[in-house]
Amino acid sequence: MRLITKATLLYLFIMSLVFSAGGIITYKMVMKAVAKETDYSLAQNMYLLEDAIREGKPINALQSSKTRITKVNNIQAGDTIYNFSDTLAMHPYWKRLEPYRKMEITRKIDSAYYRFSMIDIFLETDDVSNGVISVMTRLFFGLGMTLLLASFLISSWLFQPFQKTLNKIKGFNLKNNEAVSFSNTSTKEFKQLNGFISQMTDKARRDYISLKEFSENAAHEMQTPIAVAKGKLELLLESPNFQEEQLPLIQSAQAALSKLSKLGQSLSLLTKIENDEFTGRESTNFSEVVEQSVFTFKDICELKNLNLESEITPNIPLPINTAVADILVSNLLKNAVRYNLPDGWIRVKMDKENLIVENPGNPPSVPTSQLFERFRKSNQSGASLGLGLAIVKKICDVNQLKVDYTFIEGIHRLTVKFPT
């Protein structure tokens, strides 16, 4: 939901609370004003009746359905005070009970006391409440529609700098050496936002370049001493003073150097994948990539006496770099070869929805979900670096693919789900 939409809905909610409270207050004020005016009208009518009695008019001639005048002999304290109250009385035309305003008071006229009891029609509470609700509802919808129209018309102009900033952020690329530039705006908050984003993107770009140079230099420079050490070990093997008992030590040192070299290459590859340095996500025929990898691993499987089966649907395109796709499939097959059983098998199946690689094997020593972490591996193979599945997971994350690893009934299953 857009920011302006949320703000408008919030304003409408606040308006509804204000109009509800305003309606209640208005209703009470109207009822109070009506009661005051009705009381005033009753008092004025009583004064007219007093004047008529003083002029000698008979009481019976002054009485009506709304007026009762009684001559009293004894009065009590409070009888001469105006007493206003609400009551119900039969309407003369509608023949039903209606709300009336009643006034009672005892007045001294000449030397006699007269008790006045007068009523007058009073506005019904339903009529007042319906009128207030009708007015408030129309006012609310009128102001609400005006607010909605104004907010959406103004938002396109008011939030235009913010939208431009979002587009700049979407187009930001760490590999681009150019600094991010933002359009000028007169809004203080947008100026602060653009300045902060500019600083952060510049720092991120500098850190990326420094890290990239460091990883590349480290991976490159590490290969030279490793090659020198390997050469020295080979010379030592050819030395005339070489002793047979030294052979295990030299082989162990060579294995450690090879592992170190592979580790550097794998970490460098993982860093490049994380930084999305493999440009060009063209539509790759993933079926051909899988078929080529299966063909490449057939010889390795034959040497290890493993039966490699494949069922691949042809011409399945994926938006992934071809080199990265080859690394993905190769790591899956390497994992299947490494964690297989003697005289085992590997089954590769691919359709339009996913790629599945299965093989029998011993149960992993850690949960399968943890095997996608760096340097996390099962104890079945000491030769493994623990980076193969981490590379697979990172490739899938970067290319909007999903990978899942299950072990059920002695079968390892790695599933790469394609985007729908």
C-alpha cells in the first residue's frame, strides 16, 4: 500500500472519530437549545395568562388541552419556583404519545394563588438524532471525497522527488563506478534522505571495491607460494637423499596444499557469486547445461562404479548466466558422487518445474538444512571443503531459485525449484 493511501485512510479514520464526537455534542447542544426555547415559550404564555386573569377573564375560558389553571388556598415551599420537566402526552391529531415539555408553578395574582400546569410539544429525540446523523454523514462524505481527491492529485506532485529517489536506488549497482546523483528538491526531508542515501551508496561502493580487490589479490597471490611449495615437494621426491619413510609426510603436505588451493578458488568463486559479478543473465538453455554436465560426469561415475541415469526434458530456458548454471549443476553432481555408496547410482531428473539429483548414501551427521552453510559438512568425507552446497545455495538465491535437501529412506535428494 502506498504511503499517501495509508495517510489518507488514517486521516479518514481520525475524521470519523471527530465527526462521531461532534455529532454527539451537536445532538446534546440542539436538545438543550430546544428545551431552553420551549421553556421560554411556556413562561411567556404563562405571563399572558396572568394578565388575562388580572383583567377578570374566567379561568375556565383560559384553560385548554395544554393548559391547566387551578386556584389553590395553601402553598408549600418551592411551589412558586419554576419546575420544568419532560413528559409524554397524547397528540391531539396523531393520537399517540409524544414528548412534551411541562412547566408547573404557583403564582400570586392579586390576593389569590393560582397553580399553572402547562405543556408544549417538544422535538422528538429520534428526529433530532436522525437530523444530526444525516448532516454529519453528508458532511463527512463530502469532506472525505474532497480529501481523497486532493490527496491523490497532490501526491503525484508532492512525492515526485521521493519516487525519483526510489528509482535511483532500484538502479543502483555496486559495480558501477559512478556516484548516485539525485534531482534537486525544495522539501527538507527529501533533501536529508537524498544526502543520507548518497553517503551510504558511496561508502558501500568503496567497501565493495576494497573487498573485491582484496579477495582477488589474496586469491591470486596465494597461488604463487602454493605452486612454489608444490614444486619444492616434487623436487624433494626426486632428491637422491630421499628416504621412503618421508613419503607419507610429503603426500600429506601435497594434499594440504591442494586443499588450500581449492579453498582459495572456492571462496573467490563464492564471493563473485555473492557480488553478482557474473554479468549477462541471458536466457540459458538449462537442459543443454544439465545434459553436458551429465555427459562429463559419466566417466567419473564409471571409474567409481556408479550407475548414472538421467531423464531431462529438452529446451527448458532459465534466466541465468551459462557459466553459473554449469557451476550449479557440477556441484550437485560432485556432491552426489562424493556422498554415494559403493556400487551405487545417481539419478538426474529435470522437468519444467525443477531439477532433482538423487543418490543413495549414509545419513548425514547434521540436519540437511545446515549443509548449505559454509564449511558445514557431514563426516563422511574428509576431502570435502564444505563449500559445494554453500555455492549451490548462493547461486540459487542470486538467481531466484529455491534449493531443498532431504534424506528419506537412505536416499539423498537435492531439488532445485525453478521460478514460476
